[in-house]
Amino acid sequence: MEQLEGQPNFFQNNLTSTEEWEIGIDEAGRGPVLGPMVYGSCFWPVKIKKELAKLGFADSKALKEQERDDLFHKIKEVNEKYLGFAVTVLDPEYISNRMLQKEKFSLNKISHETAIKLIESALNRGINVTHCYLDTVGPTEYYRDLLKNHFKNSHPHVKFTVAEKAESKYPVVAAASICAKVTRDAALKEWKFREKIPGGGTFEFGSGYPGDEKTVNWLKAHRDPVFGFPDLVRFSWKTCETMINEKITVNYGEEVVANSASTLTNFVAMEKRGHFLGKLGMINHFVL
């Protein structure tokens, strides 16, 4: 690439530890009720950040699909030479597991935990990260302080910038956003249902957001009277709980839970009261 001609390979000759690097973190698919949430990171030497920015990185949501794909191709082309990237795919089952476990774990906490692990993975590779840029999740100051406190003993020199719409302000976050968005889109296109679904399952589900009528219709069409929804769906979303309450009655002898204030909540609460007996496998399939 013309912008980077003459630059050394920053992943050789110990430049990972002697150069200053910055890292950007962003996600794709936080809000949808369908599909995985993907976190992406991109890190590059501060020395050539302006040259790399000229490749055209911008907020992935502001780009067309082909533009995102082309930029991701550029990222892969210079990967492990001028920059590095990583993605973490959190599938719907994992998200629901964490959010519906006995000690509730919010989506914000999942996001914070995932971002921290991506930063740690770069640092553990010997990358001399001096500045991290992140799109905010929850209150900006709280998130920044959380990161500073987490790394204050192991990497006290690292600075953190947490901002709303960081992907539109910092090219390194925009690059991370592209990595996350392209990966999520590919995961959805290549999704293989584990369940036996008539017709093999259709991906005509609109945007995947709970407020999308096309998405809601897809959920209703793929709702099972026993197991709820296919593994593409995040059971922990309120939309799913409402649909389950509409259709599902659970009867275990003396225990009857039917169209109560929260069928899903009561279903999980049965575990606390010791009524699993031999039904644990079915409950795991129903809830998670």
C-alpha cells in the first residue's frame, strides 16, 4: 500500500516493545435479539497512525457492506506487519447463560469483561500499548475508572479514553468496529442451526432488533412450544420472555407455572427451590 511504503515490519526486530502502540475496542450486535455480539480490537504503532488512518477507516455503521468488506481486506493484508487485530464472538447461548445465571450478570458487565480481555491479549503479546480508546458502555467515567483500576498494578502507564461514538472520533476504534461488524455479518450468513427446523431455518429476520416487525414475526414463526427458540436467539431478551409467557405452560406434578407474571423467571427460580430432579437437561434447553 502506497501510504505505508518504506515502513518497517513493526512485528519484527523487537519493535512491539520499543514502539508506542494504541488500541481501539468496539462491538457489533449489542442490541439485536438474534445472533452473536462480536467485540473487535485493532492496535497499531502511534508513529504511523496517520498513515493508517488514510486507508479510510470510519464508523462501520456509516459504511456500506462492500466498503466494510474492502477495508477489512486491507486490515488483513497488513495484519502482523503494520497493525494487529482480534475479535471475540459471544454467541447467543453464552450471552443468555451469563444474563440468566443465578447471580445475574448484565450485558454491560459482559461487554466490560470482553474489552478487558482483548486489551490483555495485546499486552500479553508484548505489545507496548500506551493508550486505549473505547466506545463507552454505560457511564463513561465509571467505565474509564474500571479500566484504570483493573490495569493500575500490571500496566499503570496505559492511558484510557472512553467516549460516546468513539468509532466516529478515533480511526483505531473505527478499524476495530469494522473488524467486529464484518465478523458478525459473516457469522450470521454462515449460521448453522443445531436444531431441526422445518425448511432448515430462514434468515429473513430483518434487522434482528426487537422493535423490527419482521424480526418479531420471525421469532413467532420459529418458536417451539417446548424448547422456546433456536440457538440463534438470545433467550435473555425481554422480547423472548414475553413470547414464552404467551405460549408455554410448564407442569411438573404439583408445580404449575402458567402465564404468570414471569414464566421464564419462575422457571429459573425452580432451580433455587430444588425442583430440578431429573429435569435439568430440559431446563437447560429451555432457558439457555
